[in-house]
Amino acid sequence: MRLRVEFTTEPFDLDEAPAHAVVAREVVEAAELDAVDVGPFGNTAEGGADAVLTAVDALLRRSLTAGATRVSLQINVVEEDHR
């Protein structure tokens, strides 16, 4: 199964990326995911179910420890490309 996760961490700071946002970005970039897109107002990543769920666990734990007061996320099943 392939999953797509979309997430944001708060509080926002438009002048400088807060520590929790930096940590979240590091987690998804280091995970075995593909199609990673990190932006100022939302982030997405795709990969196999195990990789996405492992990354989400680390993302939640590490970003909350780094000062996030809210983490919003959505996980969707995406169709696999059958070539």
C-alpha cells in the first residue's frame, strides 16, 4: 500500500522557520520516502505504508519535543502506478 501524508506544524513564524518545523523537515527528508515537498504552509510526502507510518511517528514525537503546539496531518491511500 502506498500512502501520502500532508502535514503542518504550529505555531507559524513567517520570518524564520521554528525549530519544530526544521525538525519535521529533517524527519521526512531523512525517511525512505519519495515525492517529498516541503513548503512554508504545508508539506507532503509519499511512500510505502511502513515508511510513511514510521516517519509520521518520528515527526510527531520530534516536532512536539521541539516546541510544536499543534500538528495537523492527513494521510491518504494513493493508487500505485502499475506499469
